[in-house]
Amino acid sequence: MLGIDPGTATTGYGYVRQAAGNLVVVDYGVVRTPARADTPGRLLAIYQRVQELLRACRPDAVAAEELFFNRNTTTAMAVGQARGVLLLAAAQQGVPVYEYTPSQVKQAVAGYGKADKHQVQAMVKAILRMDTTPTPDDAADALAVAICHLHSARLGRLGKG
């Protein structure tokens, strides 16, 4: 499961798998784009790196955080564009995409839909049995999105059984 936290300057990713009933972090990090690059250049860099990640990880699915629309429409538009290239990359490789709101992710990971970043990071560390808190924030958020999907998928399977 590849979790993604989209952004044009920094896109977080986290690859998590299930092993012996536990969630295990395989890889995580960020895709950083050059600050002076124009928007098309940044989107191309994100798209190319996500394509590489999809080929290397071969995830069953991609989970992405839905766009949270705040007062800054410029930021919202940029994040929407980054999400678009992520969705395109997954679709081109035939990988299904699942989307979750920030509150769904927080609820699944921390048990509270309005948890703050520190609470979410602490729970990601605990759930994945990591020695240190994952950084930067974008990577920790991507791991949280992956955990959210894996928990949701497990609950879906239990409901069908």
C-alpha cells in the first residue's frame, strides 16, 4: 500500500505492507521539487518520481489524501494539480486509488478526527513499531494515509466475512 500526501513543493509517500498480522513500514520519504521551477516543471518532477515509486514498490493500491479546501485558493489549486498527476500516474499503471479526507485519516490513526500533527505522528510511530518519529511531516502524513487505507480495507473484509 502506497500512501501519498500530495503537494507541489513537497509530496510525501509511505509504503506499508502487512506481515504476520502487523503493519510494517517498507519505505517512506518525500518528493521535493525545485523552488524556482515553474508549475509544469514541478508537476513533471512529481509525476516522474511517483512513476518510479509505483514501478519499484508495485503496490496493490494507492491511498491519497483528499484535497482539504482552506482559505488559500492558490494553495488548494496547486495541491489539486499535484493530486491530478498522482492519480494519472497510478491510473496509467493500473493501480487502484482510494481517497480519504484528513479527518478520516486522523480518526483511523489516532482515534480522533481532529487530532493534531504530533498525535498523528506518535500513533504512526507506534502502529508501525518505528524507533523514531517519521519525518518530515509530509512523509508521516503519507504513512498515516496508508495506515488508514489498510485499516479500512481490513474492516471491509471483516464486514463481508
